[in-house]
Amino acid sequence: MGRKGSYSALPSDYRLLEEVGYGASATVFRAIYLPSNEIVAVKCLDLDRCNSNLDDIRREAQTMSLIDHPNIIRAYCSFVVEHCLWVIMPFMAEGSCLHLMKISYPDGFEEPVIASILKETLKALEYLHKHGHIHRDVKAGNILLDGSGVVKLGDFGVSTCMFDKGDRQRSRNTFVGTPCWMAPEVLQPGSGYDFKADIWSFGITALELAHGHAPFSKYPPMKVLLMTLQNAPPGLDYDRDKKFSKSFKEMVAMCLVKDQTKRPTAEKLLKHAFFKNAKPPELSVKKLLVGLPPLWDRVKALQLKDAAQLALKKMPSAEEEALSQSEYQRGVSAWNFDVEDLKAQASLIQDDDDLPGLKEDDGSSIFLVNNKNSSGSGSGLGKSTFANENEYRRHISVAEESDMKCSSTKNEISEVDIVDCGNKEMFAGNENRLKNDSLPSTTKQNFEPSCWKNEVGRRHQTYSGPLLPSSVRGNSLSERSRIPERFESDSALASDKQKRDVRKGPNLSGPLMLPTRASANSLSAPIRSSGGFGDSSDEKSKGNVVQIKGRFSVTSEHVDLVKTSQGTSLRKSASVGEWLMPGKLVPNSQYAKETNNGWLPASVLMPHLQNLFQQTSFQQDIIMNLLNSMQPNEAFDECFAALQFGMPPQECNADIDSNVETVGTERERLLLAQIAELEARMAVLTDELTTEKQKHMQLEQQLNVFSREEEIREEEAA
Ligand SMILES: Nc1ncnc2c1ncn2[C@@H]1O[C@H](COP(=O)(O)OP(=O)(O)OP(=O)(O)O)[C@@H](O)[C@H]1O
């Protein structure tokens, strides 16, 4: 028996049970710590997807283990198993607030519950900030609950460090999730951010808990980025959110101030009237949990719901991968992506309000942009390190024989290199509570909340049996690890297979994956020149929307979105969407006079012409990038497209012949349609460019005439 509060770094001491969650970088299992028979959570982080060196991770793991606050999940210890880092932590039997909302409270919680949850979260932030840490991933998905209603902020440390440090070249273009929770200063390069960024995320989380989803969550990430920077901050609406108190609205408004210096500290916020009467979560939150099925059944249900949605939508593969994470991965784990890239891509976004199935909170806005220059050595969650199934099985049996002794394959560092078993005294206080809380209630088994019962149908299987450790250990984040080994029927197997298909992790080392809604849209949707963002759920900000839909001024140098949006008025163009007009340069009267004449001054036209030039060449770049980064099985499409764009035939892959037959006609048609649209757009752009050039020349001629006339007049006067 291990001593209470002391956890070994031997994987064989842990029996992984059900999967209870997964995020951008990790899968979380309920597990038994065998020496003391305690229930713990084991978070398996895939090191293949990690951009940091192990020293960084170790440092971060150490930091995590030193965290000692009742509202923060701390790591008991961590060690490397195969290509994964296992982080042992307290098991939070009721999962995240996001889980809970998705299962039973799709429209959010009542105010007293929100107050309790937020107060506990704020206490956690106060502690972290006081100790010099920024959490950087505050969102409902990271606020965890246990059976007695205790609230803890999770996901501090390892995953953040994994993406934020180390080889930036590999990670700089990797952008996972949606930036709904990110503060403007985080999205704005060069502005710098501090702990106040957490306060913004906290405010967004408050809105998430109030509505069941974060503001802008129905939009593609790039659009969220622009809206965060350019719209008025979201908030609780005085009309629409009548049920919420004035103090709640005020508190949210205080957090969501764009100027970070004007946001309150966590300490100050805790003194706000909204939190004064907040009940202890054990009273308010616990009520929410009555009658819910065990966490792992909820997780299964959500996965099935994902699968059902996908089956309905028949997404192309990249979108499947993106959507597969939709139930959980709704925030950006890594505040490390190339903002310039995103901005550039954002310039191509069309209004997607018409897209079928794109509704707020459907998670479809999950977006993956991968660095096309990355080495390709990373793997997705589902990637096996074994050459084939036999090798895999052989490995499993060898591993089992060796009593689950872990052999490290990552950079030749064994698990002991990174072991950082926590200081027992520091967390002993949490132990008793954990042990009790984490035991699932068997009386909950048959409950099926209506909100998911209808969508996923009745479950035919039970999932209560433990996963054999080997199925996880061999490749803990591989496909195998996701297969529960107990099923009651074939249909269960089938649905689980479907689920696994859905849940293939994002391939972070693969090609640029743009055909998500945002990017596919940018390629296929014809440019429209009117309308706004039309965020029905964010009416408050509607009136402040800057009309950048379609395009904003993209320069080859640094683009300052905030600056470009300020002091500019917009003029519409059939193909270019919106033009940014340097309104300050042209006095209104003069502008009116000149436009009445049908002539525009060169000072007005030139920026537009430049804009058109840049956008045309920029679009060409984007198209070529996309074509170059297509999956191998799209080689035929790629080559076809390459030919369309006049690239030499030798660019085409030799595999084409074999692929020709496999290319789905539907996909071909889609691509052809996209190409046709692109060509049409380019033709329109070229026409416009030519027209503008002509206008410009005529204008110059006219100016010459004017100046000659002026000279003559002056001479005559003289
Ligand atoms: N200690 C825990 N007990 C129970 N469930 C947990 C625990 N830790 C995490 N989970 C569940 O697993 C999910 C994923 O965990 P986590 O957020 O740590 O992973 P991640 O890969 O870092 O995710 P993210 O996408 O937020 O970065 C959480 O949303 C939560 O539902």
C-alpha cells in the first residue's frame, strides 16, 4: 500500500478505467491508484504533439505540483509513459461545467449557481496571480466539479507550457480551437499581456455559464479574432438577459473592458457585490448534479452525439477531425499562433451565416491551421508508434509481462526523469474529500437526460467495465486506447467505431487544414458586398460592428487591425467586399464633389488599387498554399487544380494514376466548383483592376488638364 497522498511514478500502479474527457492535447482517464485503492484522474498528454523540450515540461510539472489551493487542481506527480506524459491528479467526479451544460443545461445555469462557480474560480485566479502565474485557459471546460459540488480550476500548467515554449517554428502556425475566450491584447501582436488577460477570459466564462456558450462561438476562429478586436466587448444584454441581476451585468462589464489596465484584479473583483452573497458551491452547485449518470456515460453520450451529428452532416475528413473535438475543445489551449497568418486568412472570410448547420455552440467552428513547414514528425492523438498491428500486440504482451514497466521512447528519457511526485503534506487536505467524491453513484446509471436522449438515441451498451490497462498503456492516446473492451452488443461496437472515427485527433503535423467552415468558405463562397456579421446572439455589439466582412486592408507588412478599423469608413465593391477608405484624407465636401463628377482623386484611388493588387496576389498565394498542402489522396485534385492554374504538369504526383479511381466524384465536383468560383472571382477582380487603372489614368489626365488650365489662368491674371 502506498502511503496516503503519496503517488508512485510506476504506470503499473495505476489501472486506467474509463475515459472521462479529452482536450486539445490530452485524454483524461479515471483510474485507480492500486497501492492505496484510491480513485485518481490520469491525464495523458501526447508528447508527440508537444513543442517543448522535456526540461520545460518538467519545470511546468514541478510548478503544477507546488500549486496548493483548494480551488485549483494540482498534479500529484507526472511521468513519461511511452510517448505520453501522465499527469496524476485528483479525479473530479462530475467533470467540467461545459460537460454539465452540454448534457443538462444547454442554456446555461441560474444566476446563484453561476455566482458560486465564478467565485470559486476567482479565488483560484487570485491565488495564481498572487504567485505570479497566468492561467491562460480559463473557460467552462476547465472548471471542474466533484460530487459534492466542489469547484476547481483545472488545466493549469503542462499543456500550456507544452505549446507555449520550445520550438516556435513548429508551433507558430498551430492554432487549435477557437479564440472566444482570448483577450484582445492576446490576439493583438506586440501589445503584450499579463494576468489581466485571465480576467477577460473570466468575463467570457461568465457569459458562457449564463448562456450555455461563449460569445461568438458560432463563428469560425478567424472571425472571432476579428470580432474580439474590432467589436465592442460582449456582455450581458439589459433586455435579452433580463433574468440576470444588475450586479452580475456590471461585474461582467468590468471584466470585459478592452483596456487591460482598466480591468479589476481578481482580488478586487472578489469584493464585488455580485460575489457578496454567493452561496458555497456545496449548496448551490450540488443541486445541479442530482440524478445525472456517471461522468463516463455522459462523455460517451456526448461522443455519440458528435458521431450522430457527423453522420448527418457527412463532413469531409478535415472537418470531421475538427468537429470531433467540438464537445470539449472549445478554447485555445495554446496562446501561441501566428496572428499575422490568421489575420491574413481572416481577410478572406465570408459571412457564413448562411452555412447550414452552423449555429452557435455547435462547436463547428473548431479550426486547425497547421504550419505547413512543420517537420511532420508530430502525430495526432490517434497515431500509433507501431508499424503494424502485430508489432503493436507484441509490444503490449511484452509490456504486460514486464509488469507494466514503462519504457520511455521519447528522447531516451525514462519516466523517472520527469517524476515529480508531490509533497504529500501539501495536498493531504484534499485527499479525504477526493476519495469520497470520486466514487460514482450507481443509482445514477439509468438516467438519460432528455437533451441528449433525443439526439443520440437510446444507448445499447453499458460502459461500466474498466478498460484493460494494456489497451491504454500500449499507446495511450492511440485508437486502441479509446476502445472500451466491454460491449454488450454489436451495435455498441458499431457505434463505438463510429465514435472513434469521429474522434481521431487532429493531425497537427499534417498539411494546412483549411477546409473547415471558415476556410472552405473563403474559397468557395462568392464575395458578397453587403451585410454585417449579424451575430444574433450578440446584439449588443451589433451596432458597433465595423464592416470588415469579406475583406480588410491587407498589406505585405504588419497589419494593425485596430488602427485600420479606426477612423475609416467603408465603401463597398462588388468583388472586393469592403474597401477601407482613408476618410481623414478627403474632406467630405471635396469627396462629394469629386464623386459627383464621377472622378476620384488619386489619393483615394491609389490605396484601393494597391489593395486590389495585394489582394489578388494574396489570394493567389493562398490558393497555391492550399493546393500544395492537400492530403496525398487529394493528389489528383491538386494536380487537376494545378493544371487549372497553369502550373506545369510535372508538379503532379506520380501517384495520380492510382488515385484517379479513388477520387470521389462528389469531391471532384466540389473542387471543380470551387475552382470555377475562384476563377470567376479572379476574373472579376482583374476586370475591376483594369477599370480602376483606366479611371486612374483618366483622372491623371484630367488633373493635368486642370493644372494646365490653372497655369493658363494664373498667366492670364499676371
Ligand atoms: N481531474 C479531472 N477529473 C475529471 N475530469 C477531468 C479532469 N481533468 C480533466 N478532465 C476532463 O477532461 C477534459 C480535458 O482535460 P484538459 O482540459 O485538462 O485537457 P486539455 O487537452 O488540456 O484540454 P484543452 O483543450 O482545454 O487544452 C476536461 O474538459 C474535463 O472534462
